[in-house]
Amino acid sequence: MPVKILNVSVMAVFCTLFTPAAFSERIEETRLSETVRVLASDEFEGRAPGTAGERKTVAYLIDQFKTLGQQPAGENGSWTQAVPLIHTKLANTFTANFSIADNPWHLKQGVDVELSSISTLEHNQINDAPVIFVGFGASAPERNWDDYGDIDLTGKVAVFLVNDPDFAAAPSEPVAGLFGNKRMTYYGRWTYKFEEAARRGAVAAIVIHEDKAAGYGWQVASSSPGENYAIAHTDADQKTLQLQGWLHNDAAARLFRAAGLNLDEQRRLSRLPEFEAVELKGIKFNADLHVNVERIQSQNVLAQIAGSSQQDEVIMVSSHWDAYGIGEPDKQGRTVRPGANDDALGTAGVLELARVLKAEPTPARSIVFAVWTAEESGLLGSAAYAQNPVFPLAKTAANFTLDILQTAGLARDVILVGEGQSELEADLVNAAARQGRSLTPESLPENGLFFRADHFSMARKGVPVLLLMGIAGGADLIDGGRKAGEQWISDYINHCYHQTCDAWSADLDLSGAAQDIELFQMIIQDLSNSARWPEWRDGSEFKAIRDMSKSSRSKNDHN
Ligand SMILES: [Zn+2]
């Protein structure tokens, strides 16, 4: 249901009565443009982690924060936080097979499977591992749902269905609506499935790919075969899968047939509340892996405005500095993938917020500006912070993330990602109303964008979040309406996203982006001078973890 707070007919009147909040400084398009121009220039080489482009980017960001009068907020009083990463690539000599009644079926990488490793082991083997079909693999006590039963995954291979148990359910099925209907919950994400398998001691986890339920085709799932990135864990106890990846739907059908099962029938059974994981009889999995493990030292950049009276209470503003580096030449011979929109523009927004918020009287709470590394490799910079936060997450009131802002001009609405998750939605409604705008929920919640940007690293640790992402749904543009907003997204996704074309130009229309960034300015200005702790709504999969730290958040009103 769209949250329509104003209809168009009253909006014109509303706009004349209300001007945007009185700020000392406003978000300036020329400043946004200048930051994007610098970060997206060839000199920065597409800002890949661990490259000369990273060194230039980090130096530039620190310099900007210093110029804006910010204080360092990284490790040991510095401006950065170290993020040790590994980049893994399976050697061509790697083999994997399903043994069916002792006959090996050799799996073709990119055709039958897309497998990769996030382990630091350079050679490892999996021998005769039992294969367990775990359905959707959800263990969701708050929904009274458990796909695992008594099964022990230690030393085994877990095979999952993609998305949530209710994604393909008919309205009459008992599971319908239990996992947010079409909106994907965290249980639907492959990251959750891999983590759950690792937690339960599995050696490998494989998700059966389906175009519709995954939200993207097999070409996307298998676009960098055998390659992966991960945080380099120093903790030896950290449970890690030896192998993870996707199984093509046709290969999955064949595998299930070999075990005397029908994949479609198993899909149906997996939607039943009484479903429990089953072993694929007569099937074993084998793999012999040589992995090239490259170690990369990367960095998050962190700055702050220290609060005046509630300094240990933190509001966090984020973007990611990394982009896709250098790749194959395009038709014009360009090799740098400059990530102008994704996410130099979000980073420019963070710098602008640092500037305009600094121009106000010192807030009661601290405001931390975090520019993450390695978002494009799997939200790794933000995940590294969430695992090892400089400021305790229990007292981090909210995270505000900017990742890809639209460059299509002013809009009548703002697109809401993750409808119904937290009380911050009401803050966004109020801020939008002050600009004479309304909220429109994202158009494809089943694609799970809520889990695909850095704010999510904070959300899964319980910090309430708000994400502005220009590709989450077509905005209702002043010039051209919703149709033009949707056209901008399809042009961007089809031609520029992660490509050489995502470049700076003096002609970029940054008016809509500035308007969106101002929403965060209003919300943060308010929240940083408040004693309020925004909450997750009932039914959110992140409420339970936040509630565990409730006692550490003071309830006395500081004002
Ligand atoms: Zn991004």
C-alpha cells in the first residue's frame, strides 16, 4: 500500500505555505558535482579496494573532512579503520562432482554451478559429503518456522531454495504472507542461507537458482565464476564454508531426479509449515579445490561531529567509496568504471551533510560519517565495522545510507526501501512533507534491495536504518512524472550500472539528489538533538537483536 500523505491537488498550496526548514547551510549541487567529478576522474582508477585508486580516494576523503572541520572517528584517533580482505579465485584445476550411486557427475562451472570460496585455505577437499535439501533454510522463531528440525549439517552440503517460503505461495496456502508476501525478508537472501549453513557446520552451501525468485538471471549469478571477496578473519573459530554458490535450475532438477525426488514437488512441500530438511539418498558431494588467495588491506574512512551533551549516543551517516575499478575496454575504449552515481554521489552527499550539519550549533548526540570500502564485493567494509564497531552499536541510534541517488531531477515523492521495518519511516514521511513530497514504497520489494546496501550491515546487528537508493523505484518527477522516473532507472541499469558509462558530467542534474540528501539533513538535525531511540516495528526480523541491548539505552529525557 502506497503511503500517500498528500495528494497532488493540495500539494501546490502546501508548498506555498511551507518552505523547507531553516538551515544555516543548504545542500549545494555545485559542491556535490565537484566531489563526484574528482572521485570519478580517471586518476582515481575506478576506486577498487587495495589499488592506487584506493590510496587517492582515502587521502582525498580525509582531506575533505579536515577542511570541513570534522574530527577523526577511526581506530586509535585516526581517520580510518583497517579492513583486511581476501580475494579468492578457484584455480582452473578445481573439480566438483555429485556422486550418484558411486558414479561421479562432474559439474561444469558456469553451466551447472557457480562455485567460489571465502575460506583462506589454499587447498581443501570435500570427500563424500552427504547432501541435505533444507528447503528455504529458514530458522525463524518469530514466525514459528524451522526448516531444519533435528538434522545435523556438520560436514555436509546444504542445498537451498532461493527467496522466502511464501514467495511463490498461492493465497490459500498456510505460508502465504508469513514472510512478507512479495517483499523479501532476510531469510530469502542467499547471504542468510550461507551464514546459516556455516553456523550449523556445513562444509558447503548451494542455492538453487531461479530467475524470478532470485531477481536476476543465471548470467548475473555466474558473472564472476570462481571469484569471491571476504573479510579476512583472524578468529580461527569463525565457522566458514569451504565452498558456496549457485546450482542451475536444470542441474538441480537432475540432481533431485537422481535421488528419486521431483524438484517441483519438493518446492511445494518446502512451503508447508511441517517441512523438514531431507537427505538426498544415494548422493554424495566431492570437491578438490585449489584456491588463489590474495590478501588486500583496505580502509573505511570515519569522521565525526562529537556531541555536546550525549556524546556516546551516535547517529551514523554512510556511503561507500569503492567502485568497480578497471575492466575491459568499452566501445569508446574506456576501461575505468568510475562509479559516479554508484556511489561517488552518495559520498558527495555524506560530505555535504558533514558540512551543513557542522554549520549548526553542536548537536547533543555525536554524528559519525562513515565512508565504507568494498561494498561492491559484498558489503564488506560496513560488515567489518559492524563486527568491530568504533562506537558501540547498542548506542548507535540510527544509520542513514546514501547509495546511488537519481540524477533525473526534482521529484514529488521519495522512494521508501524496506517498508514497515522501523519507526524511521515516520521520520522520512515528516521530512518529505516539509518539502511538500510524499513517500512511495519501492517497486520491486521482492528483489530485496533492503539487504543489498551497506545500511544492512548495521540493520542485521540491530541498528535501525534508512536507505535512499535511486534505483529502488521510479520517482514521480516534476518533469515527466513516474514514467520519466522509471525510464531513468532502466537507462541507468541497462547501460551504466557498474559500467564505464557511470561517469561524471557537468550536465548531471543533481537537483533531485540534493533534495533527497536534504531529507537526511532534516531527520539527523532532529534526531541528533533528541533523546529518542527509533525502534524496529513488531514483525521486523531485526527487532529481537535490538531489544537485547535495550537496557543500555537511557530512557531519561535529556532535553
Ligand atoms: Zn553502491
